Amino acid sequence: MDSKQEIFRITRRQFVTSSAAVLATSSLAHEANAVTALAGQPSEQGKSDVRPARGPFRVIIDTDPGVDDALALLLAMRSPELKIEAITPVAGNVPLGLTLPNALRLVEIAGRTDIPVAAGARTPLVRRLVTATYAHGENGLGGAVFPEPTTKPVATPAAEMICQIVRKYPGEVTLITIGPLTNVATAINSDPELAGIVRGLVMMGGSLSGGNITPAAEFNVYVDPEAARIVFQSGIPITMVGLDVTRKTSLTDDHVRTLEAAQNPVSQAAAKIGRNAINHNREHGYLVGPNMHDSLAVAGFLDPSILKLQDYYVDVETTGELTAGETLGYSPIAGDLRRRPGMEKDAAAANMPIRGSAPTLASTKTSPVLRDKFVPNTKVAIEVDSAKFFDLLIGRLSGSK
Ligand code: BDR
Ligand code: CA
């Protein structure tokens, strides 16, 4: 947790639309979109392109509710710009036996039982589940208690549901992932063409500035690093909203008071969860409230001017004994490859190979080079306008916006 909230005043460069049709259809457009701000246009550092050209935007929200997941889901369900095709809970903050009913509770609270909820993975791909009850409480909602849901999940499992919806609307569906990436990786593994027809993926996950569960890893990637690696290497245009920015989204008493004052079921539920989470933080010695990591991913999709993005090649450490789940970002423009001032002006930097660890004697690999030259696969959020974010979040939840 950060003791201070830093507020970045960023240049507002709105997403300028040129060819919605090109963006919306072919898999080629998706490949192009991974490296350009708009299809057919050169990449401009910092330009935010998380949102497609026209709404409402079809999305699937993959989630592990979770205190901040809960507010993110409520925000999404209160946002007319989104056509939520499904919510797909996964094991993460708490086991699936809790994330699934929590998601069902939230659709009921929001009066959105029209949204199908499909049960996802109970465990990560190859690891034992590690939960975060230390932050989200035993019930995943910070101890805030709500009635048992009466709504049932659909029969289709989450990964299959993701495949079906993306296939039904090729080039139109954005995956908003705010939990471990097990469901999405399973979907990608089961359908080789899927990655080519997903519109994009906006992820709360990862960090280029240290972790929150280990010094190296952010929680969502830590829980299932193998799944995250599959996603980062899939070719889907990814926007990574990681700890670099989500650490600047601490919920305050003032926010909760505004929610409490608004007399609607969503604001009351959000206030109850927020109040419990702030108290939980205090009891555990934190001076600030919990970060609203997941809501920032949703908000950045709703309003691209909240985040400033930069192209990176991101990959995930999966073999480290201490570092599994670390996200590594390569960017010649940021000078990350050599960390030398002035490097950003050096055209040669863009042609530097992307290297992994030196090959071991036992390995069949002879070279550490992973890619011959820099190719971005992810737009990483590097700055956030926290005030604007909270205006949107609290405004939507309280019903004033
Ligand atoms: C992420 O981990 C979870 O605990 C939160 O819900 C969020 O998705 C932050 O690291
Ligand atoms: Ca989450």
C-alpha cells in the first residue's frame, strides 16, 4: 500500500477514431493493433487505445471477487457503455466456492441477473491455489455479509463460455481480466484461433515496479504465472493495468461517505464492502484504505484519458524459486534495456534483441535471444489520473454520473 496518493496530471490525448471497421474485424487488425495506436497508423507513445471506436462495447469480465473486484463489477454493471456478455469467476482471492457466489450476489445487487455468470477454474493450471484472504477477508468481500444468491450460474464452464462468445462476435469482444488468468489461458489453449479474434484484453495484473505478494510478483500473475505467460504470448492486444498505477488508487473514508449518502442498492453495497475493507486495513496497521486495483482496469477502458500507456514487450517469469509471477517489461523507448540517459534517442535501441537468461550447460538452448528485435506485445499503464478515476468510480456507484 502507498502512504500517499500521487496524482498525475496527464495530457489528455483522446482516442481518435479513424476506421472502426478495420479495427473491428480481422485478426490482422489485431496484430497491427498490438503495435500501433490505431490500425494503419504509427504508434504514439502514451496514446491510450484501450477502448474500441464505438459503443456499446462487448466485454467479458473475468474476476475473483474480491473486494476491489466487487467495486469493479458494480462499476461495469452501472456503465451503459458496456455490453457485458458474461462474468466468469475464477479461483484467486478466495476459492471458487466463494468467488462464484460473490459474483452472483453482485449481479443481484446491481439488478443485472440478465448477465450470465459461468463458473471458472478451481485451481491454477499447474500450481496449488494461493489465496489472499489476508487482504479480502475469509468471505472475499472484506467480511461484508450479503444474502445467499438465488441466481444460478449457467451450465457452460467459463473457458467454454469465453470461446463461444468470442466466436459469436469475432473481433468485437474485449476481455477485462481482474483475477488470475487461468480461465482465459484455458480458453486460448482449447481454441487455437481464439487469440486472433479477440478484440483486446485489458488486464489488472502485473507490475514493472515490484510486486505485492512477493518482492517480484503481483498477486494475479503470481497465482497462475503459466496462465499469464500463455496470455502475454498469445498475440491478443493487451493493455496491462498493473501495480505501477493501481497503487495510486487508495479508497478513503470520504469516498465511502459519498457512497453511504447515496440511497441506492449499488452504492449501499459498495459502501458496506468499502467500509469493511478500510476497517480491515486499519486493524492490520495500514494507514490507507485498500487500493481499487480492479476498478482502475474497468475505468481505464471506459475513459482512456485516465491512463497513460506505453508500449512494452512483457513476459512472465515462471521458473524462479523466488520470482515466479514477475512480469518483465522491455522497452527501448523507456531506456529499460540499457538504462542509460539518452538511450531513448538512440535509434539502435529499437533494434536491440530481447534477451532472457543465459542458457545453462544442461539446456539445449545455445542463445539467450528471445526475439531478434524489440516487438511490443502490451501497452502498459505508466501514469494515472487518480482524481479522475475516483470521480468516475464514485460517481457511477453513487448514481450521480
Ligand atoms: C489484484 O490482486 C487481487 O488481490 C485484487 O483483487 C487485484 O485483482 C491486485 O494485485
Ligand atoms: Ca481481482
